[in-house]
Amino acid sequence: MSRFVLNLDSTQLDAYWTCPEFWRLAHKELLQKRHAITTARDYGTIIHGLLERYYLHRFKGETQQDAEKFAIHALEQDAKKLGIDKDQTDFLKLRFLLYTQYYNANDFKIVGHQDRAGVEVGFTYVLVDDPNFLFTLEGKIDLIAQWCDRIYIVDHKTQARKRNYYERRIQFKNYCLALGANHFCVNYIGLQKSPNKDTFRRQVTYISAAELQIWKKELIRKYFEIAYTIMENGKFEHCWSACEGKFGYPCEMVQICEQITKNRKDHVINEYFEKRPEFIPWMEEELK
């Protein structure tokens, strides 16, 4: 009998902890709403691309101005792929340049990681590897950088309104566990129409080695739970309290879960949902 292999990332784990049936639909069946509004996600993608190029070229020793020019060089092409118009593109360009100016005297200094720049670092961390099971945790880290005399794992977060993330967020603990690190920094880039004192800010946290080892055991327990459910019957529990969603927006899968027959579920899926490409963090194309 072949080994059971389960590869998950932080987004999938967050989804499973929220609702196992949501995880099945969104990450095993790869369903998404047709014609979903993706403006916020697309803005985040553009900003991440700009920062990736910028910090990669700063690591290579280029000046701030030259690194900015390289970052912006592919902006219009990226925006076109995502369907972002000129006004939106100009807004994101100006916000990026405001960011680099804001931190020009005290910015991240990228450190090397495994003979390359600590920019967009993909990882596969093995949790269990035995004759019966292979469980891996996967992800891609935005930056590994020195800031204020300390090395941090850095994650960029764009947002339209100020909101600090929970310091023990699943993603943050996973990244620290995978790289054997204890210090984490959330790099916020606000996308409000008019910049204010909270547009650029950084939130740092410390996660101890003891806490990470406890977290590792919890992850392994959750992986086994998912694996045995798939192996035995594939019937995932509904967490009905999650249907109302976050921030007043219902779960995107609630339209499926509300149906009481398989025929009705299949009809809703065919009518209102579509398959999306599978996202594998460490296999995303790297920028040169």
C-alpha cells in the first residue's frame, strides 16, 4: 500500500479550522464563485510584485531609485493581466513610491537564505515522514530581513482600513516553525484614498521555541484528522457557525451548503461556481 501524502499551506489550514466542509469545497474541489469581485486581492498582488522586485534589487546592491525603476518597469504589464485600469495603476504606483520614501532611512535590509536573496522564499516543511504517511507544510515567505538590529520573517499585508492581525495567526506560526525563527513582522501597506499616520506601519511579535513545538504537535494532530477523514469516507463536518462569515459577509460556499439534496447542490455548483487553478505557493514564478 502506498503512503498517504498530504500537503497543506496556511490558507488551507485556516479554512479547515474554520469549517472542514468549506475546506473541501474551496481547496479540495477548487471551487470559486463565478465573476467574483477580486479588486482587493488584485491590488495586493500588484503591491506584492512591486515590493518583491524592489527588495530583490536592493539586495543586489542597487540604489533606491534604480530598484524603484525596476519594480515599476513591469507594473503596467501586471496590471493589464489583472484588468486594472490606468487610474488604479497610477494610484498603486504612487502608493509604492510613497512607501519607499517613508522607509528610506530605516528600511528592511534583506538577508541571504540558502545562497539566494531572502525574498519570496518558498518552503516545504516535513511534519511526518514514515512508511504510512507524508505530511508537509508549504508556503512562501515575503521577506527575511534585518530591521532595527533583529532578523525578522516579514509578511506584507495590504488593507483598505486599519486592522491589526492576531499575533498568533496560523500563517505566522507556520512560517516561524518552518524556518526555525522566533521574530515575525507584519508590514502593513494601507490603500486608503488619502494617506494618514497609519498607512505604513509594522507590527512585530515574538513566538517562543516552546510555543512552536506545541504548535507543531497540534498541526500533526490536525493533519491526521484530515487524512483519516479522506481515507475513511470523505465526509467533512459542517461548522454551521461559520456560515455567517467574517466582517458581515456570508461564507462564499453557503449557497451550496444550504441545499438539502445532492441534485440541488450540483445545480448550484454548475450554475454559480467554477473550478480555479490550484495554488502551490513555492511553485509560483519567481521574478528576476
